[in-house]
Amino acid sequence: MNRMIPLTAVLLLAGCVTAPKALQGQYTPIEPGDAVRAGTTGALVRWGGRIVNVDPQAAQSCFEVVGVRLGQDGRPLARDQSSGRFLACRTGFYEPEIFQAGREVTITGRIDGFENRKVGDYDYRYPRLTADVVYLWPERKDVAVIIERSPFWW
């Protein structure tokens, strides 16, 4: 019976996972790759993934992101599957030393068009967002979990 209390507490807390306030709202359920195939523009989306590059320009900073599906909290899932790359630009300066390649980010905004660029030698068509929110997630810390089993488990 004592083991049921912690399990119940964990399950209740897991049900309380919500996105940070800046990322909450109603968004079109479309992934970057699907937006390119459908030619969707004007949709309000919440996409996230890992930063490839940040390009600070005179009036805005533009992000190239490898899209990854988001969890219930709006954070990119730790998976090696991409939902497609995308570009997002937001007014202001975003420090490339903070918004480094590999960091996880979630971005909300409207799809305002498409842009063709090279990824290596491959011609890639990116959906482009006008970003409202650029949310940089804290770095994940790797944790080693060791489970020891005793012959006297009871």
C-alpha cells in the first residue's frame, strides 16, 4: 500500500503539465513538413525543435530550426525524428552565443510564406514564420538512473 501513494502522486503531477504562459493558446495543428506540402500560409502555429543557426540582422533575428514534435508542455520532445525544418524571424536582437546551435526552442507565430535554401547539396523548401514568441528552454541534464534489484524485494 505504501508504494501506491508515490505512484498516485506522480500520476497526478503528470496530469498538471502545462505549457509556459507565453506558449499557451489555440494553434493550427500542422507540422512544418505538412505546411510545405499543403502550401499553407496565414496559420497561427506553435513549432519547436533544435536551433541550427541564428542570423541577427539590422532589425530582426532569424532562426533556422530542425522541427521536432512538441510535448504537452510545449517543449520539443527528445527524439531523433524531424517534423521538417523551418525559419522564424522576430524583431530585435537575439544573442547567437545564448541561442546556440543544438539548443531547444519553441516558437509561436504565423506562416507568412516559404523560402528555398540549400541543406548541403539538397534544395530544401522552408516554411517561414513571423514569430510572436521565441522561447528558449533550459538545457537538459543527462541523468543516469541505476536500478538495483535485491533478491529480497519484499
